[in-house]
Amino acid sequence: MTTADWGDIYKELGAKPVINATGSVTMLGGSTPIPEVREAMAQADGAYIPLMELQEAAGNAIARMVNVPAAYITSGAGSALMLATAAAMAGDDDDHIQQLPNTTGMKNEVLIQTRQRYWYDRCLELAGAKLVMFGSEERTTPEDLENAIGPNTAAVHYYAVEQEYDPNALSLEDTIAIAHAHDVLVTVDAAGQIYPLENFGKYIRMGADFQCIAAKYMGSPQSTGLALGSEDMIRKIGLQAFASYEGRRVRGVGRPQKVDRQEMIGAVAAVRHWMTMNHEDRLADSERRSRAILGAVVGIPGLRAELIDNVIGHQPYGLKLWVDPTVAGFDIYDLRDRLKDGDPPVWTRVRDEDDFIAIHMFGLNPGEETTVGERIAALFK
């Protein structure tokens, strides 16, 4: 382990710390704020400030850094999705803002491609919206979207994952063109699309009205996210948020999703660091650590290991591991469980659609890649 007191703060409470080889996952804590963020947050402790004012100033700073019209700091990317959906339905009508999640008298349908249904589209429903699918499991055509838009359509939602391009989905370009021709907003979930840097805010520059970013991927606290968008859309998102609830005394649905002043300053510091850091060094370090695990497990009978060479998004490099149960005597799920049952536990996961374990460097402390490689190798001896 990296230090003698690793995890003691959790052990004192009777909780069990783990080695996170899964990546930036919410259930394991999401992120470790970088030193620049921790320093900025500590400085923010020294004074109080009206949070509506800070939200505007911080959002303006981020918008300038990433070259979009406007930005707003939220309680994670999921919060940004919910606030954007509320804004699409209620706009800047205070009566409608306070009526949500009751959507009577409002456009309340959010269209989403059947091919793009995903785990986090639940966030779109939290303010009272109804998800309406269009297209089929096999393909989405422009006509599918044209036919789906109706009198109750508030927005069309798009799930953007650059590293997993889907040729059978309707493109964002076509989505924007068709939706805007009908005066319908376009929202984009691009939570992890932060690299290459031109992808950061790319969808707003393409013409979408809103996109979210998970700030945890840049070393900000995991409870911070970014809403990027047009000036009008971001203004309406602000009317739904917790600061407006208190500052304007208008009861928007975003009140539970609080962001403190330290986190706002931390998010600004994280974006500033991300936009100016040496990404070649960052990627080289991730590749080096991935290869350290690969070197420890390559050639083991019953185990096949492959380097992940993706650099797009928030989790570059890593490894994929496959197990041949006829040789190893156990399968990939047994490997996952045995790593988790060890001391200390090493957390990995097998996604529902995969037959391999994916290991990422994002959540590993320096040196823990050595521990992970040794633990995997030991289980095959």
C-alpha cells in the first residue's frame, strides 16, 4: 500500500476501504480532488458570498475557458440533466416552476432514441417529464424523429459517447436540425466527453441547447457537475436551482441538489487545470501504469489480457481481462468476486453486455497498480 495509514479514517468507523480498479464510479466515491482544487476550496472557506452571485461569476468563468455561451455549476451531471429538463418544460414562468413535478398545462415529453436508452435517462424524469422513445432497436431514421415530435414535445435528448460511435443511431447534427426546425430544444448527455479538449463543449458549439459534464472526471469533487448551453437555457436552469429557491424565494424542484461555495470554486479550479495541463504527460502516465498491470499478468494460462488504447473521454488506457474457465477452473465473475473478497478488496466489474473485466487507472492511487497486478496473478497460481 502507499502509506501505513491507508484507509484508517474509514476503518475507525467500522467501514472497509477498497482499492478502486473500476474507474470513476459514483458508488466508490467518484473522484479524488486534485491539489489545485483542494487549495482553491480551502481559500473559499475564508469568506461567505451570495450564491446566486457566485453561480453567475463561476459560470461565466467556465464558459470563457471552454468557449461556450454560458455555464452553470450543478450537483453532478445527473442534477444538470434534471434541471435542464425542468427548464425545458417550465421555462422562466415562475408559476410553472413552482408547479413541477406536476406538468399540467406544459409540454412534458422528452424524446429519446430507442437505441440510446441508458441507465441515467432516469434523471430526465425526476422533474415530471415523460420519456417517449422513437426509432427501433436496430436503427433510427430522420423520419422517426419527424414523426415523434408532437404538441407535447419539450425536448429531444441525445446520449453522446464519442469513443463508441453508433452508425445506426440518428446523428446529433440531424437531431439538432430536425428539432430546431420544430422549435424543440436539444439536450445532450456528454458527461465524460472532456478529451480531446475540442470535445469539451463541442455539442453546444454544434448547436445543441444544453449539455452536461461530470466535473469529477477533472479532479473536482464528485458532487459537482457542469451545465453548458445557450445563455437562455442556462438562465432558465438557474431559475430551477437551489440558489434561486432561496435567493428569489421561488420553489423550484432543484432545491435538494445543493452545491456549496467551496465546491463551486473547486469546479472552476478543476476546469482551469484541465484546460491548461499537459495531457501528453497524463496519458503517458496512464499508459505506463496500465502496462505495469499487463506485465504482471501476461502469459498466465487461462487468462488473456489486452491493453485498452482509447484516449478519448475521461478514462484513457486500462486493460481488458478474459478468463478461460476450462483452464483456470473459474470464470470471469469468480475472478471479480475473489478480488473483491481479498484483503484489501480490489473492486472491478463486468458490465452486463461484456464478457471481460475492464480495469482503469482513474481510481488507483500511485503504486496500487502493482498491488492489482500481483493480486490477479496470485489468483491463478
